[in-house]
Amino acid sequence: MSTRTRRRLLALVPATALAVAAVPAIAGSTTTDNTQAARQAVVGGKARSVILLIGDGMGDSEITIARNYQVGAAGRLAMDTLPLTGEYTTYAVTQGDPSRPDYVTDSAASGSGWATGTKTYNGAISVDAYGKPVTTVLERAKAAGYRTGDVTTAELQDATPAVLGAHVVSRDCKGPDAMAECPTNDKVNGGAGSIAEQLVQTRPDLMLGGGSAYFDQTVKAGRFRGLTVAQQAQVAGYQVVRTADDLAAASWRKPILGTFATGNMDLEWVGPTPTPANTPAQECAVNTARTATQPHLSDMADTAIKALDRQSAGQRKGFFLQIEGASIDKQDHAANPCGQIGETVEFDKAVKVALGYQRTHPDTLVVVTADHGHTSQIVEAGSTTTGVTATLTTHDGAPMTVSYATTAVPGSQQHTGTEVRIAAAGPQAANVLGVTNQTDLNTTMRRALGLL
């Protein structure tokens, strides 16, 4: 990447010292006494709105890799500036035996944990260890009169967005044609249907992401038999939009279903492929194959926040919104450092958008966390490992070598069972401090919204 290109990319993420100027910055300088700032950051009471931002697979290592590359080792990302930070554990449990932990979670079990407050098994979408549906925080918020939204760069039927509005025994049951692993959930057997069908039936006020292929499948039973799931959504009052221009033209007065790719949305950045012998030091580049028809995550975050804010204007209750940077995980699986970093940087831009909203709406709880740890590790510059490595030239002008070594390439790299960062600002944010459990986040959000 040329110096000019790097400057252009850096312009996308302005200096984070300015990003949250109104929020006490506790974790920055080591020479500042932050005692008073910490006191000011501890706010109890109720929140009018909650914005939950999930970096899928964004463990501490993934954050550090992105920080080093984008703003340098001494720099700070927007997500680094939230005033209260802790760690939470991410383990799943065994199907049929919730007393037995499964130490490495997938996104379905982890997402179900914060969505429902109940631990479950890998692959489960907001059902307990025995397959019984458990009410989600979005469903509770909607029933209580809050506006709701679900935003992702993955398919909307992927695990993390799915856990808010669907209940199936397998995450693979994304559309009416993909129900083989969920016969009890299938509409033809009297169930609630696939993830796509259930999301529409739960009816968040706004859903933005990929996955149009599943919304275009045909409903096989019930009132909407013969219609596609997208047509079912239109009957339910949704505006169905497929491009960034369509989204910009959509009315906030009606529910919005935006699907901008048949599957997952395209990557932000591209770069070198790691090899067993390492690579020469290189820079990442913008993915020129990504077209303007797809909005960026930060654009979707901005649209979602503005739409939900307008929909709830003048009301005591605001909104609950989840925003996921999904392909941090997917590119970690693929051992693609620039893909992974680009998605983390774009996710950080969405964090900046949320914090900007909170500056003018201090009764908003903003939480930034991950669902699980992942594989990528920073190792000695220029070294090789038993896996594959690539070396990148960072913002500091220094080489950074990233290693992937949990699975032989081209296999999929693995999740890890580590605890991960959780940071927050606003009412009830102090409940993320220390080491908590992933399910505790459900209680924190529900307490903030008065849903206990």
C-alpha cells in the first residue's frame, strides 16, 4: 500500500482521541490520574437505548493486530476509548447436559448466551441445552415497546444476527429449503420455520446485512405458503431493499429489510496470503472488487441508529440495536490477515458512529465485545511457525508477522476458548468490569432497559 493509500485509509478512522472526547478516557495515558474519570463513568439507572456491537472472533490478539496496523502500537482505536473495560468467559455447554462445559464455543452458542442469558450447545440458536426456545433480549425489548434492529456484514441468517429473533436446534437451518437438521422447527411439521422465516415473524424494525438467497426461498407451509420469505416480509410491512442506494432512499417510517448480497457481504481489504515460509513485508489494499451497491458496516450502523432514533422520537423508550462485524471471524478462519484487519477497522468505524450518537444521547448504553477468541497471533517479526505466516508493514513503518497455526492450510482455522474483552459506556456499563460470564451481558442489557 502506498503512503497516499495509507493516508486515505487512515482518514476513514480519525484520531480516536477526538472520537469520544465527551467520554472519560481511562485507558489511554499512563501518566494521568484517572480516578475522577472512572467515578464519572460509573452510571447506574436506566438506559433509553442499548447499542451492542459484536466483533465476531475479535479476541485481544485480533484487536492488537488491527491497532498495530492501522494506528500503530501507541495509537488507540475507537473501541479502545470506552471508559469501562473487563473480560468475559465464552464457554458453551454440552447438548443434553448443561452442567458439562464445552470450553470452545461457536458463534451460535455464544450469541445465544448474551441473547437469552442461558448457556447452550454449539450450533444452537436461542434454545437451551435440551432444544427448548428461550426468549431473547430483542424479543423482550420489542414486547416492552422498544424499537429494535439487527445489523451484520454476514448473512442475516448467520449465527450472531439469528440469535436475536429465531429459535432452532441447528444454525444451518437458514431457509425453508435448509431444514433437514431441524425437523421439529420446520413449518411443514408445525414448527416456527427456518431462521429467515422466524426473523421476519419476530419483526425487528430494521434488519440489514447479506443473505438474500435465503429470503428468496419459498415458504412451504402455513399462511404464506407459496410466497418467498421476502414477499412474506413485504406482507408484514417491510420495505425490502437490495442496494446502498435503495437503503438511502428507504423511509424510516416503515420497517426495513436490507439484504445486500446473496451470502456474506464483500470484504473491505485484501492482501498477501500467508505461507509456511512467510511473505515479504507488504501492505494491505482496498478490495476493488467490492462494489458501491453494498453499504459499509459503518454506513449501515449510521442508518440503523438514525432510523431507530427517529422511530422512537418523543417516546420514553428508545431502541435495542445489535451491530456485528462478522467477517473478522470469517477471515481469521481463512488465515487472511488483511481481510481480517480491514473488517476490524470497519467495525471500529461503526463503534465510532455509536459513540458519536451516545455523546448527544448519554442515556444510551454502548457495549463493545466479541463472541469468542480466534487463531491469529503476532509472532517475532520475520519468523515462521508450524503454521503459515505473513508479514505486514504497519502504521509505525515496522514489520508485524501474523501467524495462523491451529489447522493446516487450506483448512479452516479454529476458535479458541479464551476469555475476551467487553467494554462499555453509559448506564449500567460498570457491570462489565472484572471477569464476568457471557450470559451476564444479557442481565446487564435487560437491567439497563428495565426488562428484568
